[in-house]
Amino acid sequence: MRTLLGALTVRGRSFVTAGAAAVLCGLLIPEPDLLRIGALLMALPLLSAFGSGRARYRLSCVRRVTPARLPAGQTAAVTIRLVNVSRLRTGLLLADDTVPYALGSRPRFVFEGIGGGGWREYTYELGADTRGKYTIGPLRVRVADSFGLVSITRAFTSTSTLTVTPAIVPLSRPPLAGSWLGDSDSGRRSIAASGDDDAAPRAYRTGDSLHRVHWRSTARYGELMVRREEQFWRNSASLFLDGRRTGYSGAMFELAVTAAASIGVHLAGEGFDARLVTELGEIPRQGSFRDTLLDTLAVLQPSRAIRLDAGIKALGSADGQLIAVLGELTAGQAQELAVARRGTAPALALILSEDERAVASSARTLTGAGWRVAVVTDAARLPAAWEELHRGVGRGGNPAGRTARESTAMENTAMENTAMENTGGA
């Protein structure tokens, strides 16, 4: 009885209350007709509740989120399909889908009676300005009778996940192909071995055809060498994100996440074999680099780490160019990161800070070690800073990609020119 009364709507409870009052008055007056009316008013909601609770139809719910991953500020379409898998026709169905508060208000919709084996669909949109992973569902369906006296709620168990990634800022391609982002549109280069002059030999391996033996190289190296018909390799890169809480102030951490996401998506689009490294080490790849990057950055929070040791160690375990998104560094941290560049591999750094003077020392340390450095003070400057890195010109006209040896040579040349001018003037 308590379950039946709990299924009554406000109208149903009003009917029961009015019926009970009519029965009481019919007994006190006494008036048989009033007693009959009161009994009818009380019985109608209870019979409706009993009938709705005994409904034999079964429903299935299918939810589709398109797209399942989207940048912050955009919207996704959610389609709900209710299927009546029984042979009985349903009554009026009032449905509402459970969504987190950050995605907006809870959508509510009405399905008219669904015949046996039939289905109904409803589509709504939602989105969020805050990155994260959000659970949508379960769907709750209220079964109502024709008089609106009873409402029985049934909930499905299935849920869906919507991943809201950081906003993606479009970044331009390098001005010259082959400068810092590869030598071709696809990010691949090939070594052709056709002819004696352009041969790219390698050591003989069991199973190689003798027709591929390169005799000139064999005579030069003293061991059997064969031609390399064609070798493809993908440009590689390590994207380093400094996620320490102490490295940022205000909203700069969110800007750093946006910058890392934008650069990573850009690298994936250029065909790079990239990996993501934070101050805690390399992020294991699950699927493609783009998927790993966006899923990681969607839920990344500032860490309490103080040092960069684990991340710098991970950077030294692979070849390829380095791209770092950094906060404010100490002199020691900047020096440790500066030496992570191996050989002549390109190294780019975006330093995010609201105060350029606070990061000037770190920028000089990295620049002296051959890094190209640009300082980003707000989101509007991110695309320009990216172009600045690939032009090789830092702020104030200083070559950001100049190595320490080049800088010393240019300074010595300038001193010699000055000395010659002074001699000539004397």
C-alpha cells in the first residue's frame, strides 16, 4: 500500500484526500450517494497505481553521444532511443536524462505511447566550458496513466561518457618545409638507393639477395654491404608539459594545458610519432598519441611536485625534437632542462608567465643551450609565439634559436669589427 501511495502524483493524492473527505461526510450526514462518490474518488487513483505497477511491457534504452570527445566551449548531440521490446503498447512516458551540473540543466522529454516492437528517439545538445570527463545517465522514465494520477519511475543502468578536452588553438605550419617540423608534408623522408653515387648501404643480413650487394661499399668497409632500397622514418617529438602547481599563477595553468593540447594536435596532424611527458615522467600511450594526449589533458590537475627530475630523465630516453610548455623555473631547473637537448635535435620552449621579467633568466639559460624560446603572457599570444619559434627570432629581435657557440662567434666578430673601426679612425 505504501508503494502505491508513493506512486501517486499531486492530482492523485488530491483525489484520495477528496474521496476520504466525501466518505467521512457521507457517513456523518448520512448520505449514501456522497459515500459512493467518495469511494470512487479514492479507488480510481489506487486502481491506476496498481495497473501501472503491473504493466508487462519492457523497454530498452540506447544512448549515442556525437562526438564523444570535444573541445571546451563546443556542444555534442545526445540521441536517446527507447525501444519497446514487448508486445504491449506503452502509456505516456515522461523521461529525463541525468547529466552533471557543469553540462547544463537536466533534459526532460515526453514519449507518446510506443507500440509493441516500436521505438522513439529524442535528441538534445549539451556542452561544457570546463574540461573533464562527465558521466551522462542513467535515463529515468516515469510511467504515467491517462488521467495523470500516477507516476512510476523506472531507471536504466546504462551510462555514457563525454570527454571535454582543453580548447584547441589552431597553429600555423612552419613557414619553410623542412625547417623544424620535417622535410615533407607527410612528415616522412626516404633514402633512395638507385645508383652508385646516391647509394645508402647497410651491412649484409641473412636472406638478402646478392643482387643488392654494393661492391664499392664492400671494398671500402671490408665487409659485405647491400643497398638500402628505401627506408621510411617518421619525425619524432617529445612534448613536455610542466604541470607543477608552483610553476603557475592565476589561470596560467589552464593556458599551459591549452597550449600543450594545441601543439599535440598540431603534431599529430603533421604525422609526428610523438609522446607526452610531464614532470612526473612519460604518459603511457593508450591508442594513438592524439587520443592519449586529449584524454590525459582533459582530467589533468596541477601536481604538488617540486622538481622536474623524472620528466627530464624521460626526455633523455628518446630521440627527436623537444617541445616544452613551461611555467616559472628556478635557475637550477632551467639548467637541468637545458641539457636535456641531445646533439643537434631541435628544442622549442614556450614559457608561460604573466610577468616576462620573472622568466627572463630561464629564457636566457635555455637560449644559451640552443633552445628556441618564446614567452606567452596570455592566450591571445599563443599563435604568434608559435610562429615566433619557427622564425627563429625571439622578442626584441634576438635570434631565439641561436646556440651558445654561435652567440660567442657573433660577439667575437662584432668586437673585431669594432676594433678595426677604432684603428681606422685613429
